[in-house]
Amino acid sequence: MQSYELKRGLGKRIEGGNLKALVASIFGAAEESGGKILAQYGALEKLATWTDGKSLFVDTLMDPRVGDDVARSTIAKYNRFLEQATGYTAKERSKRAQEKAKTKT
């Protein structure tokens, strides 16, 4: 499971049905179960995501046997989902994760 910090003000925007709508708009279909939004797409056998208003939590299960085209498409959609959900680009998320890891040690 990964947790991602949300950009200020985005927590309220993706709470409730909005997170489900965002997942469905990117991955095609989404369902809600136990407070988590579930989806499948390409190499993603399982994507489960939820929020507490301050962070986005994502749990994934990947299929390593898919072809390169499917893997590239899945990664592109996953990164687009994270960018829209958190408000941060991949580079910004990486930088924030590195800073967070430095403060823990």
C-alpha cells in the first residue's frame, strides 16, 4: 500500500463519490466496497483506493506477464490518476516522498 499527500484543498474535492467518478473516468469502471474504490485495468489486476481527506491511499496488484504496450498504457493511466487525485506530478510526488523519508531517519 502506498500513501500520497494531497495538495491543499483537494481532499474535499475527491471525497465521497468524486473519487469513484475519477477512477471510473480513467480506468473505465469502478465499484465501491467497504469504503474503498476498486478497479481493474490492463496490468492492474486490482486497484483499491481510499482517502482520509489528507492522504490518498492506493493498494495495487500488478500482472507482470502482460505485454509491453499494455504495461506502458497502464503506467500512463495510473500516473494520470495519481496526478489528478493528488494534484502533484510524478516528479513532485517523488520529491515529497524523498523529503518525507529523510525526516524519518
